[in-house]
Amino acid sequence: MTDTATELEAAAFRRLLDHLRTRTDVQNIDLMITGGFCRNCLADWYREAAAERGLDLDKDAARERIYGEPFAQWKAKHQPEATPEQLAAFDAAQKRHGS
């Protein structure tokens, strides 16, 4: 991969993070239902990428990088309990996608 491609991908990733940080109305469960991933998945992928490069990054630090603040703070401000409808849609999505 060229340096330019890496720079473009990094810029797109930063823009995705900025977008997700401003769209606090979009819940993680909704992202999981429609996209099969959520902010926590991004944090896990970020942490895995760090580990592949020999860097020690714990779960909380990775989530803070994705959320832009400690996860507990973000969750308290922006994440209500999932509704029965969301939970049913999540279960259906998991069955459809075999996850």
C-alpha cells in the first residue's frame, strides 16, 4: 500500500469517527442491526491493529479513542436501554447474518 493510500484511508477513518461522535442519536444497537458493526467493534479493530504492531492498548483506551471520551461517560450521556423492538431486530439480524 502506498503512503498516499494509507493517508487517505486514515483521513476517511477520522471523518467516520467525527461523524459517529456527532450522531449520538444513532445507537450502537442500530448500527449493529443495519451495518453489522458498531462503535465498540471499531474500538476492538483499533486495539487489534495496535496489537498486530506490538502496541499494548487496553479496551478502555481503544474505546476512548473511538468515542472521543471515556466510554462510561458517553454511554451515560447518549445510550439509553435498548427497546424491545431494537432487541428483536438485533436478534433477527444476527440470525440472518449468522453471527
